[in-house]
Amino acid sequence: MKTVFVGYDAREHAAWEVCRDSILRRTSDVQVRTLRQDTLRQGGFYNRESFLTSSNQRIDAIDRKPFSTDFSFTRFLVAPLSLYEGWALFCDCDFLFTASLDGLFDLIEDRYAVMCVKHQHDPVEAIKMDGVLQTRYRRKNWSSLVLWNAAHPSNRHISIECVNRMPGTWLHAFEWLKDEEIGEIPLTWNWLSGFSEPLDETPCGVHFTAGGPWFENCQNVPYADLWRAERASRRALSGVSLPSERLQIEKAA
């Protein structure tokens, strides 16, 4: 059984629905688990605090830096939530998958603690398309889609306490790992809409990192038409469980 953790933010509920369904529609033998911050707080996994500026920008109380989503930090709980066993995938909710995740899980190599697309992403824009600050940091967007080897000894350093106390720049740059413990996966699995160079074929994973068509001002970003088609397919199947969703619906919702 493959396990996928998807980040959740109520402001991007539509994005989360499409991301989840694009996984379940194409990948068999998969469990989708949603990282809801309120549930993690109730369970004692997450207690990191933040505050809002006068412009409604969220600021982390630990390092006083801006962040964008409810899963900016909860994504790093994958290893402890997996009880430090097996492999699991994390992805932001603003992904659209056009291929089975079997091809991604086939890339797993146990010598790595994590595997990701090693972007060279240094955006020039100060504001994302949804109106929040565009934060710059080392290894930006590496953590937006990660194959986690939860059983790797080095990931024992990424404890619940660590996730709640360490600076965001330390977490997003995988600073607890040696460089050789970070494996690389092809760009096609985390293609940044509006930033990455065009590929010869449709990316396996389109990442609407600067905003997607669920926002009014992002209707014409690359592959927005595919996202809308996926959502239309979802509506057409409203009330009908997807094949691999029937056994996983409680964990996916």
C-alpha cells in the first residue's frame, strides 16, 4: 500500500479536492492522508504559533518570517506520523497529477532519507498570485513534493519537537541531512507552473506554486485547462467513490 500525505489549507479546498482525486483516479493500492492543522493540533502533534500582520500576512512566531499555508510546517511530520517506518509521499495541495504515482514510487532508493526535485528556483516576484508574500529561502520548493524514507536513521532527527521548534528555513532546506542523503527525482513530477521550462510532454505532476485556477486571477496559468477538466470530471462523478477511494475515504477526508 502506497501512502500519500497531502497538505490542506481551507482557502485552497478546491485545489485539495482535485489533487486528491487526481491521485485516487490514476493510482491503485494507495492511501491518501490529509494533513489538517486543526486535527494535528488536537492530536498533540503540532503546537507551532503564528500571528497576522495588518495586511493579513501570516508570520511564524519562531523565526518571525512570513509563510503561506497551513501546511508550511506540518509537512515535516510525515516521518513521525509514519512511525518511522516505510516510505511515504508528501505533496502540497496545489498539485495536479496526470500519471499514476506508481512511476514515482518506482524511483525509490533506500540509501536516501528523502528524494525530491532539486529546483533552482529563485522567484523575482515579491507577491504570489493569491496575494501572499513570495518567500525566498535555500532549496525553495524542494519540500513541496518529497518521497520520505521514514525508516532512514537520519530522519530520527526530525521529531515532533523539532518540527514545532526549528526555524522554517532549517526545515525546508533539510538541514538535518547530509547532501548525499537527498536523492533526486525528475522535474516532470514537480513541474512549476509559470516557472519551469516547458517539457516535451505533459508533466506527471503540475505544481501551481504561484496560484492556480481556483483563484479568480489565475485562470490562464499553464495547464489551467487540465485542472478545470479534472475538476469537471470530479463533479460528473459526484457521489460515486473512485475505485481506490472506497477503502480509504475516511483517511482521505
